[in-house]
Amino acid sequence: MNRLSGLDTLRGVAIVLMITFHISYDLRHFGYINIEITRDIFWVSFRIVIVSIFLFIVGVSLALAYRGGINWRKLIKRLILLLLSSIFVSLATYIIFPTAWVYFGIIHAIFTFTILSLPFINRGYAPLILAVVIFISYYFFTFNMHALFNTIAPILNLPKYHTVDLVSIIPWFSTVLIGVFVVNLKLENYLFNRELLTNNSIINRYLKILGTNSLIIYLIHQPILYLIFNLIQ
């Protein structure tokens, strides 16, 4: 895969937004500010933007990596890394938030969407069509996975009322599919090789560093923030 410089920059932007969101979440959790981060329209929209950018980039990256054929060894290594990262996130949040731990957050979703996306690479408009179907079904016909959750939650002892991060398959898989569609139509250079994203400014250089190390930053930043706030208190 030819690495798109602008894609790393955009991923870096998502990292900055995510850290900003989590700092705000921690400030609220420790009582420094009073915001309804899970209900206020600004913060709900802010999170939607962050998750959308991440998952769109996942779709683009997957399609770029495997449009010439699937390298199964590379894919399996990626899936193992994502699976281990998902387990780490679940265990860490279970320790910190035992009644609201993450059982299917962004990393769990990326692991799942990586597998589900493979049949749509090099399939033209197919991912876009499915994305539209998912989107319309979810927002107009209330198609969701609530029934499945209600079935498995007691069995797996999942948090009943709240989790600190949830990225459900429906509707979020549609965002990944749109990313795959963009590469299927070879639009990635048009979208990401833009001066705003590819210029060699100091901001872009730092954003690219963040973007190329996004997984490790995601895994360690919140425990570090939580520890800092704990020590301050």
C-alpha cells in the first residue's frame, strides 16, 4: 500500500480531538467542570465526529491495504494486535469503571469491521449501497442491536445501563463501508492529497506523528490522564 500522507494527518486530527474529549470527560468525572458529556448536543456531536473520522479512515486504510489481494499473514497479525488491544481496553476500564466498563468500544469495533469489510473491497458501489441501507434502516426503521444486547447482557454480565465507550455495529459499520467505497472508486488521492493535509508545516508534522502512532496513543493516553487527575486530587 502506498501510504497517503494526508490520511495520517487526518488521523492525527482525530487523535487530538479524542484526547480533548477525554480530558473533558475526566474533568467532569473528577468534578472540575459540570457538563452533560453524554447528553449535551455539542458533546454528543463532538464524539460522533471523532468516531466517524476514525472509522472512515479504517475503511480507506483497509481498502488500500488489500485491494491488490489479501496478505493473510499481515491481516492475521493486525487482527491479533486489535484483539489483544480490545482485551486490554476491557480489562483496564473494568478496573477503573467496574459498572461501566468497555465491552465493545472503538478498538473492538475496528477488529470486527476489519473482518466484515473484506468482502466489499474491490466491489465497486456495493459498500455504498449497504451503507445507505444500514443508515436508512437505523434512522427511519429503528433497526438496531438492542434485542441482541438484551439477550447476551445477563449471560456476559455486561453493564446494564451505561458504558464509557460504545461503538455499535449498527449504524457505525456504514462509516467504514463509505471509506472502502472511496478507495473502490479510486478517490483517495483526490480527497487526501490536498495541500491542507500534505504541506510540511510544523502542525502537520506533529499530526502525522500522532497519526502513525494512533493505536498506542489510544491505548495509553486515558490511563495516563486518569492517573494524573487521580494524583492531583
